[in-house]
Amino acid sequence: MGRGAMSVGAVAVLVLTAGCKAVAVDTDGKPGGPDAGAGRSTAGQPPHPSTSRIPALPATPADPTSPTSPAAPAVPPMTLMRAGDSSGQVRELQARLRQIAWFHENPTGTYGTSTADAVKGFQAKRGLPRTGDTDTVTWRRLLAMTREPTRYERYAGGGIPAAAPDRRCLTGRVLCIAKSSRTLTWMIDGRAVSTMDVRFGSQYTPTREGTFTVYWKSRHHVSTIYDRAMPYAMFFSGGQAVHYSSDFAATGYAGASHGCVNVRDERKIASLFAQVRNGDRVVIYK
């Protein structure tokens, strides 16, 4: 955590101290992220299995011996997704609908009532049959109007798959924190006990990388700099700590800390706080 202020075009020198606070992120994409909007380039994002492929529709050749034969009937659209489905493609559908303000929830990968209603609205607006099912015609129209969702757009509500653990996490009791996937995995002797979403400091107040140890736990900690609550704080490097952030829970990746590792799931960090001991290792890596 560091103390400082950010503004567009100006950066102040930051002094690390005991206390973290979420800070707004400017619009040039510095640490904000998926929840901040849909205009972000996907360059540098981990590759995703393609979920945008549409099955080829069978062709109906005309009879070459009968030039006066009537035209073959149009092949009806093929249904790709419908209510009750759960898949990565449904998660992509929801993320794409969210980009154009038809879906207002976080993607879950489950095709429920809200997803069907969003699809119906999208179809009606474009003069398509208002079925609520995503068929090949609806899907093609949506693909043409949106871009490939980033990993963080797909998992805006949480549950991002954790990155492979660093080799330093494979022995002992370790808070294994991957910046690439924005996850914290609590590991004991190489076994993952729990995983939770995290966010880090901004470009100007970065979260340190390396191997550390938990040296102080403070259940009801309050920042001495910002007079803000930092519940379930587990300090590992100077004033930087892993702790619950109500701002992260409310705004997601639209903000950042002053160097702390923020956790947005209070239930998970409460359980983690109860298990972690002073002296347990903290490994933070790309």
C-alpha cells in the first residue's frame, strides 16, 4: 500500500505505509479491467478455446437435370443455446450481450431467465423471431456487433480459473497469488484448499512480487492513513497486506488498491484468515 494520489497526466510520488485503500483507475487501461467497460483491447489476454464457431448448415443442391425445379426450401436456423444450458459458450453469449447493454448481470455460464429475456430483446430489436433461444442467425448478428470478450469480462462476477501454481507454492503452507489470473489460492503441501478473486495495486502503487511471510494478522484493522476498514488483514511486506475490500466487492476491477492484495469474497477470506498462521509464506508472481 502506498499513499498517493492519481490524476490524468500527473503522478505523485507515493510513500508506502500501513494502510490500503481502493483508488479510481484512469481510462487508459492501467489496472482497471474487465468491469470498467467494454472498450478494452484483448491483446495480451490468455488464449481461450474458441466458442464462436457455428455449425455449418447443410446445403440442399438443386437438381441439375430439372432446370425448372422450384428453389429448395430455406434451411431453418439451428439452435445453439437455450434455457437450461450451461457452458463456456453461454458465458461468452452473456459477456457479448453485456457489451451492448442487453444483459445487465455478471456472466455465469448458465442460460437462465435473464439470459433468455436479454436474447428476446436483442431479437425483437432486429426483427428476428422472438424465441429467447440463441440460434445461428441470432448468434451471427451478435458476433457482428460485438468483440471477443476478455477473460475478465467472462468472469466479471468471479470464479476466474487460477493460473498454474508457481513451484514455490508446492511445499508447505502458502498463499499462492497469481497476477496473471488475479487469483489467490491457499495451498497446503501442494494441495489447493481454496481459491478466490483478488486485485492489486495500480501502476503507480504496485503490489510487490516475490516470496514473503505473514508477520501480523489484524482481524478488525483500520488504515492509519485513510481511516478505512481493512478487515481480515494479513500483513506480509511492510504495509502491504491481504485483506477484504468492500470497494472491490462493489465495483470489481474498476478500481485498485495502494499495493495491498484485495479480496472481494468476505466469506472466503474469513475462512482463510482463520486458517493462516503467522509465518506462513506468501508467494506473489506474474
